[in-house]
Amino acid sequence: MFSRYTSWAIALLTMALGLALPWLKTPLIIGLSYGFAALGVALLIRAGQVSFGHAGFTCVAGYAVVVVGRLWPQADALLLLAVGAVTGLIGGAIVGLFMMRYRGIFFGMLNLALSMVLFAALGKFYNLTGGTDGVRLERPPILGQALERAHYESWLLVISAVAVVMICTLMRRFYASPTGVALSALKTNEVRLEYLGISARSVFYRGYIVSATLCGFSGGMFALIQGLVTPELGYWVRSGEYVFIAVLGGTLHPVGAFMGAMAFEFLKLFAASALTGAWQMVIGTVLLLLIFLAPSGLVAWLLRLDRQFMKRTV
Amino acid sequence: MNASMWVLALLDGTTQAALLFLVALGLSLIFGVMRILNVAHGSFYAFGGYAAATVSAWLANGESVPMSVLALLMGALLMGVVLGLILEIGLVRRILTIDPVMQLLATFAVFMIMEDLQRMIWGASPVSVTHAVDAMGTLNVVGVTYTAYQVILLPLAAISVFIALRWSLSHTRFGRQVMAVTHHREVASAMGINAKQVGLLTFCVGAVMGTLGGALASPTTSLVPGIGGDMMVLSFAVVAVAGLGQITGTAVAAVLIGMGKAFAVYLLPELDVLVPYLMMLLVLLWRPQGLFAVDEARRV
């Protein structure tokens, strides 16, 4: 009941906040962009696997968006977002072929290693990637309209809010689909899953592709709002932040990732002023507290509310 | 590439392999007993390096060899035992039974915290204390001038740790207990082994190996933020190539990756950062559990 409408609530709230307080627009869009990537990571956590390298997919998608935007300056922002998602999909389909064989520590560290390779390579090939300075993206038109900055950001905010509702609905369906259910069974017991005649690898492969696609979409959002893509977008600290958001929000329901992302963004706004230079320490400490005190994340409270509501109506 | 460059690459490779071996061995040992991959192990390396540099700056100068080496060892031992005790008692023994995803996240959280702690304590500008290297001078190896510290001391340290560990695991009471707990924690406990105590001691020994790697590396490089993360991934590459928990395998893998990295610097300078990872990916494609791993039964 409550969890069903939380994505709408988040979308409406961010839009209202962003339009009322223009200085909040950019942090809000960035927060939601974090949410998409964190949802991708959360999907894999449901399968019992943590990836410390999914920022790699957002980074590649970001670069792909910039390349397309440069080759074809009239390309619409919506098209560029699609480019990001498709890049993630292709990346996931290729890398997943290899990753679907690994579980647990190996899975986490191989993703980390791959993203570090990408990070190093992006910094090295200066002529192609602009090195650590990154590459700039000219502001693209939205729905065929060339917009100035304020309007452009408002539109992006609306687009990301709509995307939150759509993606939450789609992901809720995916979680309930045979593949989605098999994915969480992967965590419970892979051997038993195979005894049922389901290929654990193919289930995990599909899950990996979906998660990479979400990260790709998030990479597209980052490129559009920041207008700049640097290798930093694929650094392991970024991947760690996605994992953090996924755990903070909880993985029981897709909207958890966005709750986590919003909490994270406001924590960051606060920490930036109060605790400069100790950002990773803040994340690490909160993560440790979460593991011991609230391992199911923020969304668990929402689901508890749901259950109480159900009991009262029955 | 001429003859002297081959020698240079070989020497670089030996140095790298020795350091990698020490750090990776600690990681592997801890995993064997606790069944937890300690992501903060890279930070042990960094903290060991900084601690050794600090102690060296106090005690040693560039003249006395025993004093400067002793300073390094003291720094490593102190830091390793302190970190090991705090982390094992404060965290690791409390997460032995939780969801593996959360275990991995917990040590990752420690890694993030230590990364910032390190910046707060020692700052972000490079730290370099080279007393031990200065004191030992240089050697001429078939026409190539190289520091004696790297040619003699580093391989010697790695080999003696390797022999000492192998011997003590099979010949001492504590070593046999470690082997038993590694094999099967519950059965070992049922036989009367205090698995908790074994865990604490092993964690400290593993941590000291991590800090020792950092301490021995400190006179030859400058310490900057970020070395912990790099070393973590490199030592994981070694452990993954070897198979988790394999001592001799770790030695072979460290030599493979150390040499691979050193030769890449001379042969494929564009790719030197990538070579260790490419080697790891290739090995894992061929043998997903590592080169020397023993097959384990799947528990239903």
C-alpha cells in the first residue's frame, strides 16, 4: 500500500522541491541519478552478489553519451539517455558473459578490477578521452527545443522524476517475474535452484544485464546534468557509494534505492559543510552501523507500515 | 630491449614479487581461517608503510643498517598488532555468522574509514623516508646498478616468511590448530581447539604481513593516499590466481604477477597498469577457482 505509492511521492516531492528552490535542482537530479545506479547494484545484492565496480558501466555510458552528442549535436536529450541505457546493456551483455560464472568475493573483486582497468585506461589515452580532465558535452535540446540552463534543468528534473516512477514500476514487475524470483533464490541456495531445472548462470546473466542497463541510464543522466564526464565517474569510490545507497535504502523493494539516494544526497550536502575531507569516513561509519542495526535498510520500515495497514483493514 | 634492460626488469620483478607475496599471503591466511575477505588489507599495507616511515624518521639515519632495518620491522610489528587486535575484536569476530554480502561490506566500510584516517594522520602530500635504502648502498648486478636493499633484503624477507610460515603450520602446535580451523571450523572446535583464539592470533599474523609489506616497500617508494586501494586489488589478483588459502600457490602467483608487471613496464609501457588484471582475468577464465585451488564439495 505505502510502498506502492512511494515512488510517486518521491517523484512529486523532488519536482516540488526543485521548482520551489532552484538551487536544489542540481543536487536533486544528481541524487535521483545515483538512485538508478544504486537500483542496478541492489538488484544484484538481491541475488547475494555485491559488485564493487558498477561505476564502470555508468562511466562508459557517460562517455558514449558525450561521443554521440558531439557527433550529432542536434541529438535530443531523451535519445542521449537511451544511448546511455543501451551502452550499459551492451556492456553488461559482454562483461556478463564472463561475470556470470563467479559468485561472492570473486564476483565483487573482479568487477572492481575491471572498473580499475577502465579507470586507468581512461586516464592514459589522453588523445581519445581527454585524460583525467574528461570530456565536455554541449547542452542538448529536449524534445526538439534548445533551452537555456534554468529551463533545461527543470526539464531534466521532470524527466528523472517520471523515470523514477516508470523504472520502479518496471522493476517491481521484474522482481515478481520468474527471472526476478529465481534471482533471489540464487542467494538462498544456488544448488537447489539448479535442481529445479533452472540455469543459475542464465538467470544471473539476465540480472547482470538489467543491472548494467540501469547503471548505463544513470551514466546518461550524469552526463546530461553535469555536462562533463571524467574518469572519476568510474572510480571505485563511486561504486562503493552505489553499494552504500543500495544497502542504506534496502533491496526489498525497488523504491528503496531512491529513498537511499535521497538520504545519501542530503547526508552529502550536510557533510560537505560540516565534515570536509572525511566523506569516506562518514559513509564507512554509517555503513557499519547499518550492517549491525538495520541490515534491511530504510525500505524495511515502509514495508512494516504496509503490513500494519493490511492487518488493520482485514 | 637489450641485455641490461632484461636484468633491470628481472630485478624489478623480484622486488615486486617479494612485496606482493608478503601482502597477499596475509590476505590468504586470514581468509583461510576466518572465511572473510578482508578488503581493508590494502589499508594495512598503507598504514604499515606510514608507520615504518614514522619510526624510521625518529630512530634511524642513513648510516646504520641494522638500526634502519629494525626501525622498519618495529613500525610494521607495532602497527600490525594494533590494527589486528582492534579489527578482530571490534569487528571481524562479530560478523563471522552474518550474510556474506554484509561481511564483504563491513570490511569495505573499514577500508573507506581507514583511507580517510590515513589522510588525516599523515596528510595527502607524499611521505618518503629512505634511510634503509641509503644505508645499504648499491650493488652492481651484471652491469646494472641497483639498490642492495631491493636485491638482497626484500627477497630474503619474503623467502624467510615463506619458510617460517610453512614450517610453523606443519610443525608447531599453533600451526596445526590453524590448519585444522582452516579445514573445518566446527569440527576443529568440536575437537577442543579454541577457534576464537586461533582466529585472533591468525588475524594479527595476517595483519602484520600486510603492514610488513608496506613497511618494506616504504623506503623505495613515496607514500601517497590511494596506495592501499591499489595494493588491495593487486594482492587480490595474486590470491585469486593462486586460489584462496594456498601458500605455495601464492608464492608462484606473486612471482608471475610481479614479473608480468615489471616486464610490462619495459615492453608495453601503455599497458603496465593493466597487465596484472589481464593475467588474473586470463587465469580465471581458464580455472575459475585459481591455479592451485583444491576442489571443494558444494554444500547443499
